[in-house]
Amino acid sequence: MKRNVLSAVLSVLVLTLLTGVLYPLAVTGVAALAFPGRASGSILRDGGRVAGSALIGQPFSDPRYFWGRPSATSPFPDNAALSTGSNLGPNNPALAAQVKARIDALRRADPGNTSPVPVDLVTASASGLDPDISLAAAYYQAPRVAKARGLSLSSVEDLVASHAEDRTFGILGEPRVNVLELNLALDRRAPPAPAAPKAGGPRDVP
């Protein structure tokens, strides 16, 4: 019995060392060498300031910036500590009401824009942390951003095009643009004037 207990204890200790210490250290080391940016959280910097992560959405609502997807995380949008979706089904009246309110908010922010509202601007992702929007969603917002920044529409659209990312591996997902990267590039192109009143974007709609 004593021998069996000793063998079991040693097995637990050896396996704990291998799988709980050595293996994670090895994987972390390989990741840091092969993918240093991703291994450190895909951090984006604005000068010497950490602006955020390319993997986590941020709640932009100022009309001078591109807005990301709505987020259902609580107690505030894009809460990286509590990834979650709304879990509202397609036939749920609450979802239809939310979508309508978000469309109305987008229309109020840019009354002259009569283009169809891209679906990803009015529906939250399953994670609530989606950092990207479709190219259609970016181009839809370009007139508002251009007007708020005092830029030509073509220059803003060119900026969107220069930050467009293709499908993953050429087949997965859709072409997209990272909202934080695009907004940082926008600030470098045309630094914003003193803060303007917020328009109340779709993220502000419950």
C-alpha cells in the first residue's frame, strides 16, 4: 500500500511539473519568439501611449471616429473581462427593438446618409468584443467622419481601403478593417480638434 501511494504521489508531481510548468513555459517561449506581437496581446501604441489591443473592440461614439459593432457586455460595452453576447434570438421582439434604435441613432448622427445600414453596425457579435467591422460598415461611416474632420470623402475612403484586410487564409470570413487601427491612422492623418459633443452612437442604445 505504501509503495502504491508513493508511486501515485510521484506520478502527480511529475505530471504537474511536465504539463503545468514545463509545457506552458515551452509554448509561451515559442510563441514569444515566433509571434512576439500576438504573444504580448497585439498591443497598439499611439506614440508612447498604449492605445489598446488589436484583438479587443473599443467603444467609440464621437462622430469624428469610426464606430465598431455594438457590444452586449456588461456593465459597459467592450468589457474584456466579461465577454458575452445578448443571446436574443432572431424572433425576439427585444432584438428587433434594439436594431431599430441603433439604426435611428446612426441616422441621427448622419442625417444626410440614406444608404442602407450595414448589419454589423446594428447587431452585437457573440463575444461582444469584435475589433473589426466590414468594409461596408466603414464606407457607410466615411461621410460622417469626413465631415466631422473637415476632410474630403475620397481621402477618408482611401484611408479605409489602405487598412482593409482580406479573408483569413483567403477563404475564412469577410474582408474587414480593424476599428482601432483605422482610428489611430485617422488621428495621424488629421489630428482631431477639441472634443465635440457626442452624437450618441448605436453603442449607447441598450
